[in-house]
Amino acid sequence: MPAAPHIVVVGGGIAAVEFILALDEAAGTRVRTTLVAPDEELLVRPTLVAAPSQHFPLQTIADDIGFTFVRAALDAVEPRRIRLRGGGTLEYDTLVLAPGARRLPAFDDALQLPDELHVLHEEIDRGAVTDVAFVVPTLRGWVLPAYEAALLTGHRHPDLAITLVSPEPTPLAMFGLEASVQVAAALDRVGVHRTAELPEGARVVALPLLRGPEISGVPRTGLYGLIPVDEHLRVRGLQRVYALGDATDFPLKHGGIACQQADAAAAHIAAPLTAAPFTPRLEAILLTGEEPIVLGGAPAKVPGRLLAPYLETAAARSSISDTSRMAPRSADVAMAAYARRAGDTTRSRPTGE
């Protein structure tokens, strides 16, 4: 009997683990799976504002699900094999790339969302900032954190001059006209001015620019150097190679969307003749300081059709979560502080991959 096809997955984020779960569901023992990642833990940033990030050991997940984990960084992709940084190779029948994107500052001397929001919070509290501009530098990404930060800041500090700078035609246009009307009204209620031009003299707080990974042998496209994929997440120009998540040229970057891509890619690998193309579903909750706005449906606490229930049951069953590492990130603390002061710490918000 011939050996089962070897599926190699590169990347240790939620899209990679969701893909492995989806492939196990669709193909079971008909395939062998190896995960290659430079870090030893899966980091999950939950959608609860006041909740900390969680760390899950990838080796424990591998032992539980039944795949091989190789802790290494990818150096190059070649036909039917990859080269690992520091030496060594792995052969594959199908390769799935989920390495994430590089995050770069959009402006010199600007604070970066969401990780440096606590710095803005401190500056406002000591009276050093009276004029703030929350900036969406490009529509290739996930723009919701800029809106949420502007709304919560405006609700807490009504005397602060706040501008939301975005190239969108209408607020959160990706969610449709009805959502745009709701968001525009929420911005008006807290005095957030919306414009496409950066005001002079404002403290700039911006979303990062996302750039594709630099991997030898993997094509990059356009200004951002992202990996070009087709409707089944196959990398254009390569054979037997797929890509998922922020690294791809799909314009929206979000953990939930990355997990949807993972499900679609797994379905196509398991049954290429019958698998449906990737069709994104946008789901988010926008915190406003008042009633949150549901956009396209409420997201799960943790992204992933299969990942979310797996982590919940695995943590309860075997203490898979590393609770000693579950300290809030600075951005979690800052957003939680804003939400508490706005009187709402129990609502959800989306996070990136």
C-alpha cells in the first residue's frame, strides 16, 4: 500500500491549527501532516476586550490531534520540498503556507494600534494630548480597531479633539450601507470627525502596514509583497502549494477570515472536484462606549469553526493552556480600561490573525 500523502503546514498561528483540524475532519488517516513553526506555542488573542491572550503548547496539540510538530523556521520553498533555516529539508506532497504578515509602522513617531494604545491612554491621563488622529493607512487589513479606539476614546474624553482618518468611502463600508449609517451615527454622537486627510498637530495613532513574508521560492505580488492565491487558496505560479491568512493577497486580514480560508483549503485538498471556493463571511462587534454594534453577525470568542471548540474542550480535559503565560498584553489592558470606563467590559471585539 502506498504511503499516505504528506501535508506540510508552515506557521504556528490559528489558521495553521484550524487547517489541521479541518483536514483531519475531511481526510482523517488518508494523509500525514507535519506542522513547521518557529515558536513552540499557539498564541490566541480572544475577542473579549478584558480577557488575556492565551498560549497553547504546539507539541501538546500535536500529540493530542496526531500530527508531527517540527520547531524550525522556513528558509525556502522548492518543488516538493522545503528548506529549513539552519539546515535540513522536508519533503511534501502538498504544502500549506500560513506564516502571517510582517507588520510595519505606517508613520514615523506614530503610536501603533493596538499594541501601543496604552501609551496614548497614559498621555491623555496626564494632559499631554488634546488632539488625536486615529489613522487607517490602507484598506488592506482589518480597520475595525481604529474605529473602536476612536469611539471608546471619544466616549471617555468628550473634550478631546478626535479625528478618524480613513480612505473608505463610508464608515466600515465593507459591512454595507446599513452598518455604515449606524457607525457614522455613533461617531457623530461622541464628536469624532471623519476625514481622508491627516490633520496637522494631532497625536497620530495608526494601524500597522502589512507586508508579505519574504520566502525564497514563493511569489509575491503588488506593492505589499503578499502571496497571490486563487479561489481555492492555491498559490498562483506554484504546484501543490496553498497559502492562508494575513500573508495572502486577500485584502481583509482577520483571524476569523484566516480560519475560513483554512477550512476552504482543507476541503479542496481532501476533495478537489467537489470543494466550494473560499467565500468570506464578515462577523464583528464594534464597541462604542454605548450599545455595541453587531456587524454581519456576532463572532465567536475564539476564531475557528473547529479551533474554538477544540481549545475549549482540550483545555478543560488536559489543562493544555499554559495558564502561567496568560497575562494580558498591553493592548488588552488599555482597551479593557477604556471599555470599563465606558461601562462595558463584557462585550466582544474581533482581533487579527
